[in-house]
Amino acid sequence: MEKAEKPHVLGYGQLALVLGLLLILTGLTVAVSYVHLGFWNVPVALSIASLKASLVLLFFMHLKYEGRVIRYSFISTVLFLAVMIGFTFWDVAFR
Amino acid sequence: MTSKIDTTGIRIGMWLFLYSEIILFGGLFVLYAVYFHNHAQYFAEGGKELNRVIGALNTIVLLVSSFTVAASITAIQREKKGQAIGLLLFSLFCGVIFLVNKYFEWGAKIHHDIYPNSATLQDGAPGLNIFFGLYYVITGLHGLHVIIGMVLLSISLAMILRNRITAARFSMLENSGLYWHLVDLIWIFVFPLFYLVL
């Protein structure tokens, strides 16, 4: 019988490229923190963090190459997290 | 008859566990968000007490170790046992550096009388007390995850040495790697929230 699935192999070069991007984004988030943007500091910092998290998830954790079950269940978890944080914060902010 | 190994199923199981970890830390981030909203200026004040250089250094250490763990899986898939062992040893070394940094960081805070129930925090502003309370709980829980991740990576390393993890069967290494990357993911959010708040 043939193998049911062949795992996707990421080359060292590809992984190093992802690491390079992650380090650049780390530098960027530190640099931006010294600039006073008022309200925008937190959204900018969290956007960069989310971008970094996406890179780790997609490439280091192979989420880009996973099947539907893992992909959709992960998205559901993130949505649940967004509802949990969003609705709680909403309640507190407009109380 | 040989039984077939369901590698996808093994990974799904690990991901389900990781979801519960995400929600666990998510709950703590909800607390952070709410208290940050209520005590923004004290959170900024508390954040300035933390050492950005150590925070940034630890971020780099974790990112590099995540890269080496991911590379060790590539090495195993390519049947380069020696490379995989070297990469995992380096990852463990990164974990040790992270914890040593954390030790000095917490040590300096405790030396300055900033720790849960310390006189400075008890008599100071409630906002600062909450900020450092969250700092110790979240970085402490994260540190515990670093230690667990290192244990899992060490077990994987031992299994590689005994040829229990090979190119044909490497789910243990893959799942340990997923756990290690989760530790990295959490730190990616902890770093700007605690060290870079303005």
C-alpha cells in the first residue's frame, strides 16, 4: 500500500527566511514603542504581534500545510478567543 | 499485519490540547485588557520598570530556538540525525538562557521590593499592584511552560539518540515542537503587553 500522506518538508533556507522576518518585526515593535502615537500604540503593537504569531503558526507550526480539520478548528479557537476578549472588553469599556 | 500509524490524528490531539492552552492564556489576557483599560497610566508606569533589553533579548532567544526546533524536524525528515541532535541541543541551550534571564529579571524586581504582597506594592497605587500581579502570574506560568517544553524536547532528543524517532516516525518530535512554538507564540504577545506599554 502507498503511504497515505507525505509530510511537507520545509527547507532550512525557508525557515531561516521566516526567522529573519520575525527578528525584523521584533526590532520594528521595539522601535515603534519609542514613538509616541497616543491611542495607536497598543493597536500597532498588537498588529505586529499578530503578524509575528501568524508567521510562527503558518511556517514553524506547519499550519499552512495542515488539512482541513486542524485549520478550521484552529480558526474556530481564534474566533472563540476574539469573542471572549471582545465581549468582555466591550462590557467593561461601555459600562 | 502491521498497524498503520495515524500521524494526522496524533497531531489533531496535540492541537486540541494547544487550543486549551490558548484559551488559558487568553483568559489572563482578558484580565490584562480590562485592568489596562481601568489603570492605563499605572500600567505604563509599571512597564517602564521592566527591562526592555532583557525582554527583547528573551524574545530573540525564543524566536531563534523556535527556528532551530523547526529545523530539527526538517533534519529528521531528511534523515540527518546528527544535525537534528545539534539543533535540539541548541534549542535546549536557548531555553536555559531564557530561564537564566528570567531569574535575573525577577531577582532584580524582588530586590527592589516589587513582588506579590511586598510593602511597596501593598502601600502603592492599586494599578501598579495589579500590573505586577499580572506580570508575575503570566510570566510565571509562561516560564513553567518553558520548563515543560524543555522536558518534552529532552525526551525527543533521547528518543532520537535511541533511534526511536526516525524519518518514518517522528510524531513525538513534531508534537514537542508544536508545544515549544506555542510557548514562543505566547511570549510574542507577552513582550509588547508588559515591556513595551506606553
